[in-house]
Amino acid sequence: MAANRELLCKGLSFTPEERVSKNLTGLIPHVMESLQTQCERAMRMIATRQTNVDKYLYLSSLKDQNIDLFFRLLIDNVKDLMPLVYTPTIGDVCLQYSTLYTRPEALYISIKQRRSIRTMLRNWPYPNPEICVVTDGSRILGLGDLGINGVGISVSNSYCPVNFPRQQVQLMYFGLLFLPLAALNIRQLTSLVSMTRNFHHLFRNIYFQFLFIYFFSFFSFIYPTTLLTK
């Protein structure tokens, strides 16, 4: 099934001819549905979720399984769904990211891996990205320094319907943060299940500046036409 992941982005919208040519016969239900019908089902599923975080998780799962349906749903229901995939829900998601984590959604770069930045950038699985959304995990929506948990804000910032999502790169810095130690979100950094727990003594210093220099140098060389934003 992994080999067909990109092919399954249309869900049940594949025509009989496409199912035969792409060897999808039997891998998805026989019925054909329009994108509108799939959107209606998805909205009903969202309505059954009890909390906004649960609704976000459903939408995140939908994006992974059927990216065309995800963006069609978002475009057609901007008023209802943007508060779920961006503020205010994304703040709660970032605070809980370490416990909600199920699969990678970004490129994660640590100060401890600074000598491997070129390799990590080349490891991004989709060639010729159009947009790169970068965050260092600090000052996320006024919540303080969240470290790797702040990657959710980069992912949510990439939900711009005018961009083709499979060509986007979401990048995450963690390990050294912008704000001084006094402003750190200590509850997140000391949580037993927090993926930021190894970075207790974080402060701005020369190594953080070097990380940025390494990153921007390699990024501009490997992806010269990509728009870089935060």
C-alpha cells in the first residue's frame, strides 16, 4: 500500500479506467464518489468530534490520506475550518504536540545535527519545493519557547489553498531558541513525554547564529528557487 500512497490522493474519485491503469482495483471500495460527496462525509465526521483538537487530528489524518480532499474541504469551508487548522486550535496542538505525535510532517533540524544540514535538506522527499516555512519554535502564539512542539505552527502556516501542498517544505529548528532562559516554557521542557526534554539549558549564543548561517547557505544552494518564509 505504501507504493500507492500518492495514487490514493483522490480517494473514491478515481474513474474505473484510472483504477485499472493505476492497479487500484480492489484496493479501494468499488463505488465512485464525487469530491462534493466526500466533502459532505468529512464535514459530518468533523461534527462528531468533541473537541477542537480532536477535529484537528481528524483533518490532519485526512490530509495524510487524501490531500486533494483536504484542500477542497478547507477552501469550501474556510470560515469553519481555519480556526481548527490555525489559531486558536493550533496553540493547543503545539502545547500537546509531543503527546499527539503520530508521524513526521516536517523536516526537523537540531543544533546537535548542524554538520548534517546539507544531508537533511537533500532528504526531503519531494523535489523542487515552492515554499519553505521555517520556525525555531520560540514565541509560538505568545506561548513561549516550545522547542520541537512549535513545528505545528509551520505546518498550519502552509495551509494556503493557492499552493500545491505536496511541493511544500515545512522546516523546524529546535535546540537553541530566540528567547532567554527566563522566558522558556519550563512545563514543556521538563515534561517526561516532551520531545524537547533534552534541551534544558537553552539560550541565545554564537552556536545558534552559526546554525542559521549553515541552514540558509545550504538551503539557498539546494533550493535556489524556493520561497522562504516563517
